Amino acid sequence: SFDQRVANFCAGPASMPTAVLQKAQAELLNWHSSGMSVMEMSHRSSEFVGIASKAEQDLRKLMNIPDNYKVLFLQGGASLQFSAIPLNLLKGEADYLDTGIWSKKAISEAKRYEQAGLGKINVVASAKDSNYTTVPSRDSWQLNDNADYFHYCPNETINGLAMFDVPAVNVPIVADMSSCILSSPIDVSKFGLIYAGAQKNIGPAGLTLVIVRDDLIGHANLVCPSILDYKNQADNDSMVNTPATFSWYLAGLVFEWLLEQGGVEAIYQQNLLKAQKLYEFIDQSDFYQNPVNKDNRSIMNVPFTLADSQLDKTFLAKADEAGFLNLKGHRSVGGMRASIYNAIDLATIEKLIKFMQQFEQTSV
Ligand code: PLP
């Protein structure tokens, strides 16, 4: 039953809007009098092609995607794009900015193609010196003006480190927006390619979104698997093979829900408020801490530590009991993390703060 749903702060797969799940439940056995579930439909059927193209149109509306960009609904997660990007775009050199664990994963995957002789991968700057709490200043980046692209991750899901301005660079910008897509308005025309795993703000896992400018399509290296070739996918409406049909359909329901909420600008205002309240509470407390430089604090993933890490286990157990789930930080950094994507509303944040307040009072 829907009134038994918990507050789920998982980083991904993440909480879904309840209204979306209710709609999916109502349509599960018999979609629009088709007599079948969407998951049983041929991806070539007119019903599914309609569902797929409506999802794309709604996303285009939400993100104001210009006509000279293709929207691809792929599989393999954001992680497979770490390979697909160099395989499609790398000719000579590519620039990468290291701001955290996901940037590093993208870099190490791209370096495999450097080793294989496909091109050179430059790390232009790293946030390592600040222990990934501050983005290195733009002046310090060792950029190459002839790079094929510049890659960065505007929202590092694990470290909670964010970049809100699109970097001023002279080459096509490639951005891993897995954990921030649709959380705030962006100017798509400033990017060459945007990609995101679906399982945070888009829908169920199994779907990967790629938004790519036309001129970057059609240059894949010969060794690029045809399924990863953006041109092949664009020419075939992301149906080179069987796509993740049910995830695609659910993404479409999330896009409809987001439009009903007033679109990305409206949800952004909510997201700002949510993050502001939580950080304000953490900052005024001596018991909770967030180490990230204030200008780089993610509005989607809020990591925090307790003054005494011996209390971590008790905190998590009490949170579970109170219906606040998945607050444990990533295993690589420890502590806690509240992922507060679009589906988490302000009232839930207020309840979380109250819980944290009470825990602090009973622990000091
Ligand atoms: N990039 C970022 C910023 C992420 O947060 C994640 C997953 O959490 C990934 C990439 C990897 O995504 P996937 O599991 O879809 O490969």
C-alpha cells in the first residue's frame, strides 16, 4: 500500500514519485486498452513507438533541447558511456577534469584507449589536493585548445561536490549528469554531449540517456562496437537492438510528472530550498558536519559525518526505525549521505532534520 512508503535517501536506484508508481500500477496489466502490459509489447509496435517518442518530446520540452541534438535512450548505464565517449569522439587528445570518484572512473576507462593507441587522455586538474572538497580554480586547468572534447562531472554523487557554472572551454563539453540531470535548468546548447544513467532523476535503472549534438555523431572509431556508435543508434531511433522498454516507458511517466510539477525551473526552486535547509541545519550544529566548500555543495547529494563516528551504527539503526532509509554514506568515504533527488519533497527534508535534531539531543 502506498501509505506504507518510507523516505528513501538512496543515491540510486533512487526514490520515485509515488504518483508515477500509482499510474504505472493502474496501467500495469492493460495499457490504454491494449490488453497487455508495456513490458510485453514489441518495441516495434505502434503503441510502444508512440510511448517512446512521447517520452522524447516531453524530455525535449523539459530541457529545452535544440533541434540539432539527438536524444538517445540506451543501455549499459553511465559506466558504458565512459567507453562509448572516447570510442565515438577521441581522435587525437581529450581533456578530463578530476573532481571525484565518478570522474576518476571515466578517466581510467578512457585511459584504456590511450594505452590501445587511440589517442591521448589529459587530466587537466584534480580536486585531489583538497580531498575532493573544492573544485580546482579554472585558472589552474591545463587545457588543450585542440582537444576533441572536455569531460567533467558536474555533480559527484559520492563526494557531494558540484559545479554549477558550465566551464568556459573552447572545445565540445561532455558532461556526466547522472545525478543532476533535470534537477536544475541548464543551457543544453553549451554542451556537446550530456549523458546520464536513469536511476536517479529519470526512472528505473537499465536506461541511459545520451543527448548529443549532430556534428559529434558519425565519427566513431572502427573498433567501436556498432551498438555503441551514436550514428547507428541515432539512425535507428535507439532501437538497434531491443531497448529497455519498460524503463523507457517509466521515464516517460516521470517526465509527465515533472511537467505537471511546473517543469525543471519549478522543481529547481524546491531542490534549492531542500538543500539549503539541510545544509543550514548541518552547519549550525556541532554534531553534524559537511566538509565541502560552500560554493561546490551538491543540491542532490548531501554527505555528512557525525562528530563521533562510533555513533554511526546507532544513527543508521534509529533512522531505519523512523522510516529514513539508505542514509549510509558510500563505502569509499564512510559517514552518511542523504540523496535528495526530485522525488524527495520539502516535507520529507523537514522530517529528516527533526529526526537528526532529536538524535543529536539524545546523544550529547
Ligand atoms: N556517474 C555518476 C555521477 C553516478 O552517480 C553514477 C552512478 O551512481 C555513475 C556514473 C554510474 O552509473 P551506472 O551505474 O548507470 O553505470
